[in-house]
Amino acid sequence: MEYEFPKAKEPIPSAGKNDLIVIAGGGGFIAGNLAAYFKAKGFTRIRAIDKKPLSEWYLVTPGVESLCLDLSEEPNCRRAVEGAFEVYSLAADMGGMGFIETHRIDCLRSILINTHLVEAAFRAGAKRYFYASSACAYNTDLQKDPKVRALKESDAYPAMAERGYGWEKLVSEMFCQEYWAERGMATFIARFHNVYGPYGTWIGGREKAPAAIARKVIEAKDKKTGKIDIWGDGSQTRSFMYIDDCLQGIDRITHCDELVATPINLGSSELIEINQLVTIAESIGGVKLERSYDLGAPKGVAGRNSDNSFIKQVLGWEPSTSFRDGLEKTYRWIEKQYADRKAGKRNVD
Ligand code: NAD
């Protein structure tokens, strides 16, 4: 690890079923699913916050308090965490490569969210604070080959993160670590590797590769074009984590005292080439399409995978949903969204 922070001397309290859990970014993909996850686990007081109007939230779970607040503003952060026992920071202006390569300023401005939220959580006396970081925080020099060596936690430094989005994540991680080191609020940091699944962005420009490819296959079938366009030459590799694994991981990491102030990979270690992703999506859709490669499109680093040695060592667990199984569920969900939209119904985008 790059820095060693002191471990907790005493057990850190965890939220009981009637303590307040606050989830920032609750109108989005992962945080929306996280609110539903905690609700299903029996937590009775969950507050989800997002700047989007409620009508645009991907998932609204009955019984979860849903607030519309812009968390880049400090007074709103104070309001958001009033009475919080645990805080989950997942609000960010983000998207797939098409977004983060062209909206670096928007991505950098997410620093305001975590800066104000972590301070507000500290002042409110929150016991555990989770921060959603990203594999984009890793040194990009190590990701120039599609047959990449999997990234381990120490690979973030010396730093050469993804411009904009990755640097914002790295600095926010540092904030979280110092709130533990200097002020004693227990913070937990996961570096997510591409998360996908139902209730995620699938259209509009912010979607990531699995949803984008699934949608393109569905569209090609519907419009009978027989063709699919692919960003880059298709040789880029990534690992993709199914949403259920991500939720489990967030819960396990946030409640592992040994991991206080210690960034950890949360991702699948199954490396998938984009061409392979297309083949899997075609087989789920029962079609074979002619591929055309857009070499000028945003494609990000050549390769990226998650080294899961550390998470297996500390938690005895790692994300394990196979990509084929996860994509099948995601494909079926997008297919339904696509059909609903075509029929004139309003749905998630
Ligand atoms: P998402 O875009 O679906 O959700 C983020 C939510 O944050 C959105 O609903 C957005 O409206 C909200 N938000 C943005 N600015 C806000 C503000 N100022 N105040 C309040 N809400 C605001 O994204 P996601 O995929 O659910 O990602 C959640 C977190 O996980 C983010 O921090 C993201 O950077 C991180 N992450 C995601 C992935 C992934 O593959 N999805 C990978 C790495 C890291």
C-alpha cells in the first residue's frame, strides 16, 4: 500500500436496523440499488439524496426518504447528513469513456461534493463513511497494453491518474484518509472497476460498454440493420462487475475495521475484450452482426483488470458473478426498457 494509516484501536460502531443510513447519489445506478439493498436487509431509516428531480431517479424504493439536493453546496450537505450514523458517498458527475474524456471539468467539479459531504458527515458525528472511488485513479502508464497485468492497490502511486475524473477520485480518497488520520472519522474507500446491471444508464451518452453494446445489439435486431459500430478496434480489455457483487462489496468493505482509510479494489478479475463482449451480447440476442470499428471514438486505456489478492486476503471474498450471467440479466432489462420506450412509455435513461 502507498500509505499506512493507523488501524482502529477499538471496534467501530456499525448502524443498527433503526439507525440512519445516508446514501448520496441515490437517484443514480449504484446508490439507487444500494438503497434498495439496505431496505431489503431490514434497515428502517434510509435517506437517499440526488440533485436530479425525483421523476428522473433510476430507482425509488418505497420507505426510503428521498431528497433532491445539490450536494456540491455545503448547506445541502449539512442537511443531507443530519442524524446520520453511516454515510455512503456515491454522488458524482460521471459516465462511460464517451463522457469522462469530453467532460473533464464536470468530473473535476465533483470534488466539491465529497469535500463538503465528508466534512458535514464528520460534524454530524457519522461513525462510518464510505467513498466510491474508481479504477480510473490508477496510473494510466500501467494500462497501455490490452494484455494488462491486473492493477493492485499500490499502483495508484506514483500518480498518473485518468485526467479529470481519475484525479478527482484520487484527491477525494486523500480527503477521506485524512479525516481518519487527523480527525478520527472512520472512512472506507473502494476503487470500483466498471459496474453494470439493471437500473444503470443504457442510453444518452453516459452509458458504459456493456449497456451500450447490449443496446446496440437490441437496436440492430429491431431495425434489422445487421450492423453494429464499435468504439476503437475492439481489442481493448476491461473487467466488469455485476451490480449485486458491487453492493455486497460496499457493505463488506464499509464494515471491515481493518480496511479503515485503506483503498481497495472492488471489481471482477474476469478480463473481457470488447470484441468478446460483442460476441456474448450477440449470442444472448441470437444474432450475428457485421462489425464496423470507429477508431476515432473515445476508448480509454488499452486494458484494465482488477488484482483481487488484497480483497481475498482481507475479506475472504471477491465479486464472482460470471460476465455471461450478468450480461444476460442486463440485456433482458435493457430490452424491456427499449420496448417500453418504443411503445411511448416513460422510462429510465
Ligand atoms: P450515476 O451517474 O448513475 O449516479 C451518480 C448520481 O450522482 C447521479 O444520479 C447524479 O445525478 C448524482 N449527482 C451528481 N452530482 C450531484 C450533486 N452535485 N448533488 C447530488 N447528486 C449528484 O453513476 P453510478 O454508476 O451509480 O456511480 C456511482 C459512484 O460510483 C460515482 O461516484 C462513480 O464515480 C463511482 N464509480 C462508478 C463506476 C461504474 O462503473 N458505474 C466505476 C467507478 C466508480
